[in-house]
Amino acid sequence: MKIVKKIGALRKALESPRCQGRCIGFVPTMGALHCGHLSLVHRAKKENDIVVVSIFVNPTQFGPHEDFVHYPRNLKKDTKILKGSCDYLFVPDVREMYAQGFRTRVEVGGLGELLCGRTRKGHFTGVATVVAKLFSIVLPQTAYFGQKDAQQAVIIKKMVTDLNIPVKTIVCPTVREKDGLAMSSRNAYLSEGERRDAVVLFQALKSAQRLVDSGVRESARIISVLNDFITRTVSARVEYIAIVDEASLSTLEKIERRALLLLAVTVGKTRLIDNMILKIKVSGNR
Amino acid sequence: MKIVKKIGALRKALESPRCQGRCIGFVPTMGALHCGHLSLVHRAKKENDIVVVSIFVNPTQFGPHEDFVHYPRNLKKDTKILKGSCDYLFVPDVREMYAQGFRTRVEVGGLGELLCGRTRKGHFTGVATVVAKLFSIVLPQTAYFGQKDAQQAVIIKKMVTDLNIPVKTIVCPTVREKDGLAMSSRNAYLSEGERRDAVVLFQALKSAQRLVDSGVRESARIISVLNDFITRTVSARVEYIAIVDEASLSTLEKIERRALLLLAVTVGKTRLIDNMILKIKVSGNR
């Protein structure tokens, strides 16, 4: 695995394999790598000749009162974790990514203002813009994202379609801890007690599916039950619970087909998100 | 020259020459081709192995009260003009370029709201977005734009830099009629009398350089003289006259180095633009 810091150096390194027709897979990350990231890297390795992982804590996707400064950074540890799993680790410098006078934004209108976008103003513009940049630098055939960041995945897929970007984007399943907590770099912020409480997100998701299984179809009813359930955990504060169409993110009043249930819950001071596809099971007798 | 209408078909056609390392040059146009466009195509032909010209009257760069519906379209004539000069003529369908649910915008913050952007709200967002799309479809090494649309050229160059788009953009000199009128598809809107009056833009540009040559350095003074000069032509109405830095488009109070002078003038009902670099001549004796 080669660590590359300069945009030009990465382009140069990838030029010859690209010309030889070798497939390039790309996993963009913000570092603080965990098994969720690794599942993307392994999938990329399986499906490509060359795998590029980027680590870039992108300042433009953090709000002024968010955790940019404190976001976990440990390149040494990340490098160790990746060793053998990828070919290039791209760690660009923020001053090269955003040179003086930088002023271009990619906006996926409408989708970025919903759900997490309501509290995280500008977050998804920052995400879309940096991913567009990274795609243009790496020029991969395929890029891999986690379902844990469901809204991000929808927005990036939409951007890629709308801008005709020649990259196939694959969304991989959320990787969970033993108790069901979705893996996230931000889990590191949790105290021991909060860590135990944080399982409430996954428990809520599972209970929603049980409600659907028992015949409940009204989103409002499910959301209300989940809200009560999560609120019973004292350290947890619900930011939103939403049931939406998985492609358009538009609200579904009723669950009549696959539906995406999303949660944002603050546990202690740590904002956590999780999601699950709710499915209507067809009875085996039919 | 092959006419291609589908995005997938163009991609397929360009795949093999690209893999063989052949250089692709690209000239995006809205059709109604004139010698200005042809100068770009010829330059592209000289510098590349394969030349792609696109004709797409992009609806998103027209305001609701602008001339989208009446913009001149004549594919037959354009095809004749291009014959022998390019390899692929790409004429995408608006329904494929903007499929239902299209919602992504590329904004070059700040630059798109100045000058022409003041009256043409959203125009440069439309331009930047469609050019980003076309670049992603054609994947050229080099793309060619005309200096006549100076603000557009600055914005596209900035977008390319900011988003790390691997396309070299070349801006070619404005091509003029014998009397100096900058070639433009919109010149076709002018009546015979207006066509004669329209030369006032070029005359104004030239007189500005003469003022600089005679030692005038204050932009306000030059703008005032030009305004008086243009206004003497009854059919002409000044929209703006500006003297700016040629890279940042920021206003220059004084002309101390190369400066970009831009005009937007409506002649009859036709909005025309033109521009010129003002230079300070260094005396031969020094």
C-alpha cells in the first residue's frame, strides 16, 4: 500500500493501470476507520484490480458548531488497519483540496435539506462537492459507500446520475457491533454508559419492523411508538424519526412497499444516525 | 462526421479511441454556428486526434423571459457547416440530459451573480451544470470556448479548477465581422438598421483602449465616456459597462495592469455582449 498526499501524484500513479484497462475501485472515508469502512474496502478489493482509499476530514461538510476540530484523526492507526487491503491510500492536504479562492458548490437540490440536512445546514453540499472532486481525481470505475449514511448515499447516487459522472456507486450494508449498534467513527465519543444506551437506535429499528410485521401501516403510529421507546432512555434525545421512499427520500404516510426508516438520536452529546429498510412480508401461504 | 444523439452511443464511440491514447478535443455549442464556433473547431482539430462538437440549446441557462423558444435552431445548416471539421456531432435530447427528477446544480459562487448574472439570474449555474455534464459524457482532454463569452469562460475555468475536472480549457479569440461586430448567433435577431448600429459595441471597446493609450487610468471616467458614446446610438441601451480583473472578475477602480472591459448593450430588442482586454502600452523608448 502506497500513501499518496498530492493530487498530481495520485493521478500519475493511476494513469498507467487505467490505460492498461485495470479496474479502479474507490472508497472515500474521513478516516477513524472501523469494520464498516473495511467491509467497503474488502468489497472493492474483490471487485477491482486496484483499490484507492481516501482519508480526508472534509471541513466543508461540518457546520460551524460541529465536531470538525475534534473529529478523530489517527493516520498511523488507519494505515495499520488498511495494510494489505488497498493499493493506494490517498491523504490529500486541505490546502490543496481547497485552494485560496475556492468557490464551487455541487448542490443536489431538495434532497440535502431534508432529514439530517435540517440541522446540518450545508452538510450535503459539502459532501457532494468533495465527492465530485474526489471522483474527478481518482476517476474510479466503482465507488463504495455505506448504507449507514443512507441520505448521503441517495444524494451521491443522484449527483452521479444528474451530472453523468461515469462512476458506478455501490451502497454496502451497515456493519454493526454485537449488540446491534451501527459502527461509526463517532461512537468513540460515547462514554461507557452512553455506549450501552446507544443500542436504543437499533432496538427501535427492530421494533418498527415488528410493528410492520404485526400489520401496522401508518408511519405516524410507528414513529410515535419509536419516539416513546427511545425517549425512555434518559441520555437519548430524538432529532428525527422518518419513514421515506428510499430513492426520493419523500415522506411516506403509509407503508405499502419497501420503506426507509431513518433515525437521528443524540446520546449524551453524541449525534448518532441509523436506518433500516422496512419490508412487508408476504405470507408463505400465498 | 458522425451524428450521435444518445449519451451511451457517444460514450461507446469514444471508448476505443480513448483507450488507444488518442486525444479528444471538445467544442460545446448551442448551434446556430458561425465563424466564431468554426475557429474553435479548427483549433480543436489542429490540437487533437478526435474532435467532438455538441449542439444543445440548454434550457436551464435561459431565464423565463429569455429567448429559449426563439433561439435559432437549424441542425441541417449546422451539419453542413461542420462537415469535414469534426468527427462526432453530439446532439443530445433534452429529455435524456434532464430526466425527470433532475435536481443537481453546479454553482461557481460569487462569479455567476456579477455582470451578466445580474440580469440573467441562474444563467451561469445552468451553464456550469451543463458543461460539467457534457465534460463527464465526452471526457475530453481539452475543451474550447470563445473569449466573446468572457464571464462564461472565467466561470468554467474556475469550476474545472475547483472540482479537479481533468479537462484543459482553452479560450480562443473573439471572431469579428468586417466592421468589428463580434460574431454571435443572436446577431441574427438584428434588423438591417440595428445591425449597422450594433457596431457601436466594438467602437466603444476601441475608444476605451485609445483613452488608456492617452493616459486615462480611472475606470469610472472611461465607463462614463463609453456610456455617453453608446447612448448616442438611439437603438442602443447600455445594460452594463465594467472594467474588471480578468481572472476574478472583481471591479478595478484603476487600470494599472491588463484589465478586462465588458459591455452588455441591448440594440433594439437584442441583447449583445462584447469585451476586450485593455492593455497599458509600455513606451518603446524604455
